[in-house]
Amino acid sequence: STGLKNWEIQLPVEKNGGIEIVKQPELATFSLTPYFYVNESDVVSFAAWVNGTTTGGSLYPRSELREMNGGSGASWSTDKGTHTMTLKQRYTVLPAKRPEVVGAQIHEATSDVNLVQVRLNHPNIVLWAPGGDATLESNYVLGTWFTLEIQCADGLLKVSYNGKPSYSKPYHASNMYFKAGAYVQSNLNYDNKDQ
């Protein structure tokens, strides 16, 4: 898909002692069903099972796009330029015992201090951010589409949910990048391997 030009995919599949990562130009035509595929309507699907391979430093599996800048990982400051990620998203399946999944993130290259996450902590879609948390939707129904815009500009984090401004607070951080997909917040300590 041409919409994935500035991304790489991180998959919950073991490869050479780590996870499988696919970069451009291979990503343009890559699929690994059910973990990652693009259908004929350019809808991207992600899946990660609780028994999936994890990245170093994480206890949880992911099938997640990571923002890139050409062949290198994107790394920007919230105080310089305008950085926007717009998604149309839905959650369709959750682990049974720990029904939590992250669908979008602003991640920091060196730590999690300035981490921002939009996640389904069933039954609510919530925003976790250093400046305070917010509920974006209460009692979310699985399979329901929603739109999300996350923007950092001039030291301000703004989030719109279904076209409605939902969050706006100061946010100062550097070495940041966007992530989007399915970052399941469960593992075999919580759920069985078929979840």
C-alpha cells in the first residue's frame, strides 16, 4: 500500500532471535496473514496473540507499524514542526482475561517517560499521556469504527476522537515517533495461548 511509505511493520513472530521487522520497499507488497495484511480497499488489519514473540524490553506481543524517515527511524521533537497521525480504526477481538490493546502510540526512542497511548481498556477507549489521562469513549462496542487524530505542534499535544477535540495539553519531548496497530497488553501469564 502506498499509504505505508513511511512505516515499517514489527510482527509478533520470531526471526533470528528477535521479532520479524519488514521495512520498505518490501512492506509495500508484504502480508503475513493473520498478523498483518492490506485488503483490496486499503484497510490494514493487525493481529497479535498473547503467546507471540515480544520486542526486547516488552512483556507483550505486537503487530505494529513504526514511523520511519526513509530508511531510519523517525525521531522528532514535539516543540518543532507539526507531527500528525490520522487513523480510522476499530478493535475486533480482545484477550479474555486481560482485555486491553493499544491501537496508537507516540513513543520515545530512549524511554517510556513521555509515552502517549490510545488504548482499549475494555470497555473504554482511553488516552494515557504524561499531562493526564482522558476517556475518549465509554462502553465501546467491539467492531465499531472510529477516527483518531493525534497531533504534536509547538509543544502541544492535541487529540481528536470522531472529529471532536478531546484533549489538548502541553507536551514537551524529543526523539519521538508514531506507532499504530495492535499492541496487546496481555501474555501467557494472564491469558491462554488461543486468545
